[in-house]
Amino acid sequence: MATTAERPAAALEQASTAARRRRRRRAARHRQLVALAFMSPWIIGFCAFYVYPMISSLYFSFTKYDILSQPKWVGLANYRFMFTSDPLFWVAIRNTLWIIAIMVPLQVLFGIVTATVLTRIKRGLPFYRTVFFLPTMVPLVAAALGFIYILNPAGPVNRVLGVLHLPEPLWFVDPRWTKPGLTLIGLWGIGQVMIIFLASLLDVPRQLYEAAELEGARPWQQFRYVTLPMISPVIFFSVLIGMIQGFQYFTQAFVVSKAGDRTNEVGYPQDSLLFYTSRLYQQGFEGFHMGYAAAMSWVMFVVIMACTVVLIRSSRRWVHYQGGFR
Amino acid sequence: MSATTAAGAAARARRPVPPEIRRRRLLLSVANHSVAIALSIAFLLPFLFILATSLMTNQQALSPNIWPHPFVWSNYKTVFESFPFVRYTLNTVTYAGLATVGVLLSCVPVAYALSRLQWRGRQAAFILVLSTLMLPPQVTIVPLYVIFVRLGWIGSLKPLIIPLFFGDAFTIFLLRQFFMTIPQELSDAARVDGASELQILLRVIVPLAKPALAAVALFQFLYSWNDFFSPLLYAGNNPDSWTLAVALQQFTTLSRGVLWNLQMAASLLFMLPVIVIFFFAQKVFVEGVTLTGVKG
Amino acid sequence: MRRRLIGLLALALLAAACTAGGGGSDKPAATVDPNANHAPLTLTVWSDFSARELGVVTAGLKMATQKYPWMTIKHVGSKNDQDIQRAVNGGTPPDVAISFTPDNAARYCDTGAWQDLNPYLQSSKVDKAKVWPEGVFSYTSFEGKQCALPMLTDAYGLYYNTDLLKKHGISAPPKTTAELADMAKKLTEYNPDGSIKVAGFMPLVGFYGSTTANTLSHAYGAKWYDENLKPTLTSDPNWTKMFTWQKAMVDAVGYDKLQRFAAKLGGANSEFSAQNGFETGKIAMMMDGEWRNAFIEGDKSKVNYATAPFPVDPDQPGLYGSGQIGGTIGGVPKGVKHPAESWLLLQFMTTDNTYLTTIAHGLKNVPSTFESLKDQQLQNDPRFKPFLDVFANQQSTFKPITPIGQTDTDLMNTFTQKWQAGKVPDLQAGLKQVEDQIAKQLQLG
């Protein structure tokens, strides 16, 4: 218990602590306000261009809406139609899964392969790196148009195949070859992925390779047990981005389908190029079923979120971070 | 290469190399270079085909010939005459340029707040920023379109440019990662000197972040230059507002039946500025791409 | 905190509901006195015309300026239906819209994207039945709303290369599909390596736009829908007959060979270029619209040819002389700034016979009004007359139009592509699937 002599001193202490606390709180509030001021452009943008449209589109997904007239509430009808009655919904899903299960892994693989080739080049690396990276500079529309011409059934690639007595597929006219054709476009633009892998590969400490070699590991074993784990974060990153982009795949498919004949249906030929976003575009911006398009977009969002969570969870098992934490 | 391996390499260099190993290394080098050269040819061939086709007559373009005969250099002139190429280029430069400015102006302070300031809700805000990266644009496209219709912005480039003055998740992410690598001592020293956060940002951080800013600016410029879907949707109605990407695709439909030679010539003209920028700014590009992947 | 969030959410939802919805109001059909003075005004016309055809129509539209000197017309081509619809949705529609796809007219009428012209027709005292033949109303109106009017029209028939026919000893064009199959086999020439050099007939759907399941269906009198707008693809046996015949034609030569031949011709893109297979003598017989006459002339093709109605089902000889009809339509979109002036221009474009006959000559399209049909130049052209006759034939029709626009033909085209490639083992089952798809899409509206 404080004595009378200590009480004024204690009171002074308390007063200065309180003042300090008040000053600290004011300083903290000041800091908070400054931070919020710096964040303000994003906060405004987030509310105006993300939160509000998301709520809006969720609302639209329960309506029948063609912009011209007022939206009509229809409850779950859009969702029910999507899963049970839409003739091309499951076709779109299958095509999109093809991209995610085949094109994305192929791209990641090709990125690793090309990067590995470049790690062994000692002279002229900048030249090769430039050449490999150059195609990613090409706008998607131009790349698609270029490849439509190159993969023309009577075009240069087929001529070369013919000279080598190999079968000449009809590429973008044959529904079995349209997606492989798009994969070729995707592989051509591998440069960006390759650069990331190159940096990562060069980052692998040499001691690990030397240690492995000392233990008698062959080259492919070194690759499997040293290289792969070391670059696994980049693999994870590439697969994640590739998957998200795969769900949204649209431009190349659109340009390729319509280039042969402008009146072709989206997804021509034979719906082989009807991807999820293509179907959404078809229903929303050609058929003007805006409510249905909104419903499709929300389903897509949920699926992407789910797949992302699954991928991240699985990554804990096979991705090895040098730093130790994410 | 780290210090230990550098020493090791120097040590290895001093030892004489037996001829079998030298031959093996030469063969390996040749093999590696051959693969690299083969890949280079594969990557370059499409450009050559496009170039070759752009110099053909339309009849030849449809035929199986690979080599132009004769060389129709005037195709490029025809492209400029057939449609207002200059206006489309101007539109594209306006869009890409203003977008880049907007992104830099808005994302730098936001990234600063997320990386170098302590405040309540910082973690949550960062997660929200990241989440917008994962949001497929299709979800917001219909309502955004309606909003822009009400604002009367459809048919102009405003719907493309103005939102970028309010932040862009990818840029914010990149800049935040980079800002975090700048030592805290520099900021602390400036704070002790009595500088406000704004002053620290402008006088300490920004000068140090020039490579990241350059990378981000280049990425945004390139992205806007190549953007197709948004300009198509928002400005597609009004040919005066077309960007080159939209014009190129629409050019396909200018005459019933594609004129492949002109199409390829127009495509090359479209690619050219970006490729030129790339050659001059290669290092920035590569460093920037590395920034996204490895440090992330 | 949570309550505040819910409150904000509700507010946002409410805001969304309020700001959604369309603009534009319905005004009574005020019209412009054509003879009165008027302030100068520029009207925009959007159409899908391009290249030569665009020039023809633009030149023809100058006549409107001659008649109404205060009117300046800006004609923008290469605008398809989606472009027009997006402009209407965006609140910036053209003053007059022209479309090549009458299939969409039902949707325009249903949604009000194109205004109902009946009030305007009444105010301008235009008697529909006296101006236009009965046939055109089937593809310009829907459920009592007349939201479009024809600006010239089309008819489909057979084009045949007289030189090639003579070369193989054929003197007259085929009248039945069986004869067509026979002659096509005789007329097909092969290269030494087995690939096609000259095709007797191009049965592939998805190559040139004039040969589709829809256009071929008229050869067999196959009906799309019944009176209740239920698809009749399986209940009408003529569809099965038509598809069986079409596939037989494809298999007689070989699907793969035909695809490569099509690619060598330059693919679907060569349809309207000077490399068109018929115009370059690589295809002996072809189904096409009457406009091909103008393209042959305009491309300065050297092909010697004649025209006739398209061959029909041997079991239904009475069908011969009919075919698919219906073509370009025009309308006044919702939300135009000067509806009365838009109507004046549209009225000119659809009823002024001097204008119609002028562009009919330039485009070689079938005139759409009774008056313009009497035009002697077209009547006396032996290559054009068969199409006029097809248009006049009572059995010639356009496909019934529905609020889903071209979705049914799109679904049918995709099916036909699979069918001709041999991917559909059971025709009936396949047709039933298309029927279901169309019925389901009709549900969505």
C-alpha cells in the first residue's frame, strides 16, 4: 500500500503513464489513418469494382436478365438449368478439364525441359534466352491468327509432315486436333514460365549435386532427388497460375473458332473448342442470357476456389521451401 | 555461384583435363547446343512464316507455297490504307500509357502500406488483395458492363483506364514483395529524422525500387497493349475507340473472306512495337519475371 | 459489426436491383412529314455488308439523301447481329439496323430490342399486305409484333457449270436428289494421287455457308417445328431421309478427301473471295443463293454456268421449284434518338421501289415488294429468273423463327458436322438429342 509521500509520486507516475498511453494511442491512430490514406485508392477500387459487382452478379444469377428490360427473379432456375438442362454445359466442363489436365502439365514440363537445356549452355545464353522468350511478347490474337495460318491443312507444317511421310492432321478443322493445336500455341509461348524455372534451377546449390554425385547418383536420379524438390515451389506456382488461367481460357479458342468463318459457332468445330468461358460468353453475350451467365461465373468461382484450396493443401506434402515457411 | 563453389571451380580449372573427359565435355556441349538450336528454330519459325506470308499476294497465301514470289512489300502500305492504323495505334498507346501511369500512381502507396507500415488489419487487407487475383473476371463482367452503360462510358476507353487508377492486385503484390526486401533501417533512420511516411516513400523507397517499378510499368504496358477481351467488350461498338488487338481481329471480317497476307502484315505491325521495347528492356523484363516467380 | 455488414449487404443488393434494368421508353409512333422542311440530321445505318456489296448499298442510300436533302446517311458495314445487339444494350444503337439473320427477328420482337413497326406502318398509312408478298412476314414478325421489314430477300437454288456437265455428257441439270448423286459421281475428277481435282458436288456442311442442314432440308420438305413450337426433327421422317442422302453423298467420295479438298480451296474463307470453288471451276454443281450471280460478275470469273431450282426428294416431285427463301431484314432498334426519322429512312429502304431495284441489280438479290418484283431486267435474266420463281413458289419458306434466334441452327450444324464425319452411329438417337437440346434451350428463353 502506497504511503502518503509516495502517493503524489505514484499519481505523477500514473499521470505520465496515462499520458504516454494516450500519446501512444494517438500515435497508433495516426499511423492507422496514414496507412488507410495510403490504401485508399485500393479500398475505393475494391468496393466499386469488386465488392459491389460481385454482389450484383450474385443477384443477377437468380434472375432472368437481358439488360434491355428489368431483371426477373427466377430463383434457382438458372442453376438448375445449368446442371440438368444446358446441352453444352458438360461439354464445356470436359473441354476445360482437358486444358487443366493435359495442357497445363505439358506446359510446365516443357518449361522445365527448356530451362534445363539453357542451364547447360555456357556460351550465347542471352541469345537463346531472348529467342525463347520472344514469343511471349506476341499478343494472343496475333499468335492465334499466326498459328491458324501455319496449321492450315494445306499450310507449311503439313507440307513438312507430308515430305516426311507423316500423317497430316487437319488441325483446326478436325475436332480431334483442335485442342492439340491450341497446345502448340501454348507451348510456343512458354518463355515466361521458362525464365522463372531457369532462375530457380540456377539457384539450386551446387553442393547438393556434388554430394549426390559422390554418393553415386546418376543424372536422372540427381534430377529426381535434388532438382525437383528444389524447384518444387516454382512448379507449384506455375501449376496454380496455369490452373487458374486454364479455367478462364478464352481468347485463342474464340479467335481460332471464328477465323475460319465468322459465322461459325463459338467452339467450332463440333464444340471441340467450347470451353467454360466460351460457353459463358455464348450464353451471356451472344444469347444475352445475362442472369445465366452470372450464374455460370459464380459456379466457376466456387470451383476455382475449391481447386486452389486442394492444390495448396496438397502442396504441403510435395513442395519444399528452402526458407522453411511460406 | 557462392564463394565455395567459385573456389572449387577455380581449383578445377587449374588441374589439367584428360582428353577423354575433354572430348566427352565437347560432345555434351555440342549436344546441348544442338537441342538449343533446334528449339530456337522451332520458336522462330512461326515468326518467319508470318513474315513470309505477309509479303505474298493473297492467292499465294492460300496456296501451299512457303516462299513469296514475288515479294509484295506494298502489303504493308495497303494495311495502312485499308484501315485507320494510326488511330488504332494512338488508341492503344493512350490506353497502355495511361494504364501504366494509373497503376504506378495507385499501387505504390498501397504496396508501401502493406509492406512497410504496421497497422491493424494489414494481414487481412493483403489477403483480400490476393483474393482479387483469384477472382475470375467473368464474375464481375456483367455488372461492370451495366455500370459503365449507366455512366455512358461504353464505346470509349474509360472503362479500361479508370479502374487502374484504383489499384491492381498483381502490381501491388509484386511491389510489396520488393518493398519488403528493402532494409527497415533505412526507413527507421528517416523516421528518426522526422520524415513523414509520404516523404519516406518518395525519397527513400521509390528511388531504391526503380528496377521493380520499371518491371511493373513494362508488364502493365505490355498487358494493356495485348489486351483483347476488355477492349472488345467495352469499346468494340465504336470503331473510333478500337485498340490494335480488337482491330486486328475485326480486320479478319473486313472483307468476306480473310485476306491472309494483309492479316499477317497487320499482325506483324501490331507485334513490332512490343518486340522493339523488349529488345531494349530485356534485362528489366527478365528480372521482373523472376521477381514474380521465385520470390513469391 | 455483423449487423452492420448485413445492413451494407442489403443496401448493396437493393442498389443493384435498382440500377439494373433497361433504359428507353415507348413513345407513340410519331412520324415525320416527308415533304416538310427539316433540320439537317445524320443517321447511322449498320449492316453486315462488306467490300463490293457495301459499296452498292452505300451508293443506293445516296438516293435517300436525294429524296430528303436534309438527311445525311452514314453506312457502317461488317456489323453482325451481336454487334447490333450489344449497341442496343449499351444504349448507343444505330438509327437503322440491317441484319442478315432473320432467325433473330423473333428475339428482337420478343425482347423489344427492335421496335414494333405496326404503329409506324399505320401512321404512315402503309398497307402491309399490298406492299409485300405473304412469305416475308414469316421471318419478320413474331406473335403479332412486326419488328422488322425485308430489304430485298434471298432464294436458294442450284448453280451448275455447263462446261463440265457437257464434258461428261450431261445435258440437263438434276431434278431429284438421286439424279444429283448420280451426276455428282460422274462429274468428280481425281488427281493421280487420289485426291479430288474437281468435285461434282460439295455436300459438306460447314464449308460454304449456303450448304447447311437447314438449306438442304427444303429439298425434302422437312419441318423444324409444329404449331406449338415443339421441334419435329424425329417425328418428321423427311429429316432422316435428308441426312441419309447427305451422308451417302459424303461417303461416295470420302469425308477425309472432301475435307482436304476444302482446305486446298482455301477453306470456308474462300466462299466470298475470287478463289471460290465454283467460280474457279473446281466445283461442278453447288447450292447457293441468288447473290452468287453478282459475285461471279464482280470477281470476273470465267465460269460458264446456269442456274435452276435445287433438286428435291424423288418421292416428293411436287416440291421441285421451291427452296429456302428469306434474307436481309431491317428495323428500328430500341432507344434510337430520332425514332420518327429512323422510321422514315427504314420506310424508304424497304418500300422505295427505285432504291430497291437499283440495289437489287447491284447485289443481284430478289426484290421484296410486289412492285420491285416486276422489274424487267431481273425477270429477263435467264440466270436470275429461276430464283425469282423459287421466291414466288408457294411452298418456299424460311425456317420458323423462335426467341432463341440462331441457336437451333447452330446446334443442328454441330450435329451435322459430327454426323457427316461418321461420329453418330444412330441417326434417330442423334436427332432426338438435338431435339432435346433445342427444347431445353427454348425453356431458358
